[in-house]
Amino acid sequence: LYRMRPAAVHRPFARIDDGLLSNDFGALPATPNQLRWDPLALPAAGESVDFVSGLATMGGNGDPAAMSGCAIHVYRANASMRERFFYDADGELLIVPQLGQLRLVTELGRLEVEPQEIAVIPRGIRFRVELPDLKSEGGTLDAARGYVCENFGAPFRLPDLGPIGSNGLANPRDFLAPLAWFEDREGDFELLTRFQGRLWTARIGHSPLDVVAWHGNHVPYRYDLRRFNTIGSISYDHPDPSIFLVLQSQSDTPGVDTLDFVIFPPRWLCAQDTFRPPWFHRNVASEFMGLIHGVYDAKAEGFSPGGASLHNCMSGHGPDRASFEKAVAADTRTPQHVGDTMAFMFETRTVIHPSAQALALPTLQADYWRCWQGFEKRFDPGAG
Ligand code: FE2
């Protein structure tokens, strides 16, 4: 980095309240129950909440001290950060906007991301977040909302494509890094950090976004999920869901990722004589899902943009009964376009512990389990 002042120029850090951020994933027993939440409430008018103070932990696993695992948060914000700056020493941040655009003003430049785009901010990079879609900024929204995965482990990378070959899924050319940009501002500013799962704050007399030029590869980037080159069956049956893998954090065990970022984008369903929705399954991975836009094709109702679900290791899940009945009745000689949708999943190697506050949310659906009730056995031993 070619910067105006060294990064060491600031007052000492002091602990502050962690708010709704949590890293105490062992505090509660993890649950094998299927969980689902309605969209989280936006900040009330009259309270000013920026991107950092609006972060709330939904769950996670592992430990930043061991540099393994992740924390899963949502953010709800109605104020831009002007005099507060943040960096995360515990991990890189994968940011998934769901409502409203974010302008990420980082040490290495500015990134603008809107819903259906993502941004990744590497460990340690200082930044602040502006919300250009707010009414107070000339936009139309009262607040912004989205999801954040804080990856304590190896940085996200693109997966090897195996037999797919050289192109497909998320293509490298679509990942965009910012141009260098700086601000030369002096004042009484705040530098926040998340360090070993706790929030700290320090006074700083200038904007730390004073990098005038840079080179290297520890850089923020953005990616438009609508650029994903979706692969799928054009004959029968389902390929593994790894066809939807955007980014992976590899573990020290070859072939087993610590964390995968997966999307379910618009696509054609063409498989014949096949139950086309995402199938019923249990698996070793633990799956936190969110919906960015539209309708998810395996759920008729109850899974709304801004909502979330959690299906932990070996907990059975899949389409609800209404989606099942519709798929069974579908004529699979005809292709079907799943258009108005963008869902995603943070999928982890180890069990995701929901946070105490996530389990206490009024938006947690107590009756989620009922969406799988009423299935009748369809086996007839006398049928030819
Ligand atoms: Fe699943």
C-alpha cells in the first residue's frame, strides 16, 4: 500500500459492547431441528443504525482463535458510516445485500454492490459503508438489509471445475476489484475492529482510507451472481449441488471444504422422468440458507426474501408438500424456466450453532416442521 500515514497511527483500542454480535457458539446445545425465520425487522425510524452496529449474529461454528469456521450475521442499517471505520481481524467478510445498495469505501477503493451482487472484504482491510439507496441519501428506501458470512478460515477461492473443464459456474473474469481511491480527511474519527470475537474501538485523527495506490492480491472484490454460468441436468436425475458452488474455503482435508458459498439462480429445468425440485435429503454438511430475491422453487410459502433457514448435519429437509405435489404433477417432457429467484447457502463442514438471540427472535417460525407433514406413502407393492 502507498499511503499518506502508517496504519499504526491511532489511539489505543478499548473494548466496547458487542451489541448483537456473538462468537460464543458453544453456549447453547446445537439443535437438530429444522429452523426457519421470517425476514428480520428493519431498524425503527428514529434510531440510527449503521452497517457495523446493525450486525446481528444468527449462528456459526469454529473459532477465530483457531482460524477455522465462520460466523453468520445479518445486517439491518439506516445510516451511512461517515466518521466510523471498521476492520475485521477475525476473518474475511462475504457480504450478500438483500435490500438496498451498499457502497463499500475501502482502503483499496470503492465497491458498489446491489442485491444479487456480492462483495468480499479480506481480513484486516479497513472500510466504511454508505447506503446510497436511503431516502436521506436521495434514494427510496428507509433501510438496507442483507447477510454476512465472516470466514475465519482459508480465504474464499474459486473451485476447481473438474470434468466441467476451463469455463463455467463463476468465471474469473466477472470478479472485479476496485481502483485505488483515497480521502484526505482529518477529524475525530472512530476505528472499530472485531478481534477474537470481540468489538474494540480506537480514536483516530484522520481517515484511514488514505491509500493512494496499491498492488497485490489481498483485495476486496465484487461479483454479480447473475453472471453465474449455471450447469444442470439435460437428461435425467440431479447432479450434486456442487454445480451451484460459487466460492469455497478449503480445509486441510483435500476435498472437504470448511465453508461453501452456493447459489440457486434462475435456470432451466429440463430433466425428464425426474422429480425436478431440489430433492429431499440429509447430508453431513450444515446449511444456512437465505433468499435474496423472488421465490425459491422448493418452498411454496414461508421462505421470503430477507428470511433464513438452517438445516444442520443429517437433519432431513427438502420441498414442502405443496411444491412436491406440483412437481409430481408436472409434465417433464416440457422444459420449465425458474426465473424470478436468487437464493443462496452458506454450507459448512461442521454444525452451525444458532445464536441465543436467533433462537429468541419472534421471526423464528415455530411451525416450520409442519411443511413436511401430510406426506402419504407412495409405495404400492402390488404395482407393476
Ligand atoms: Fe440441503
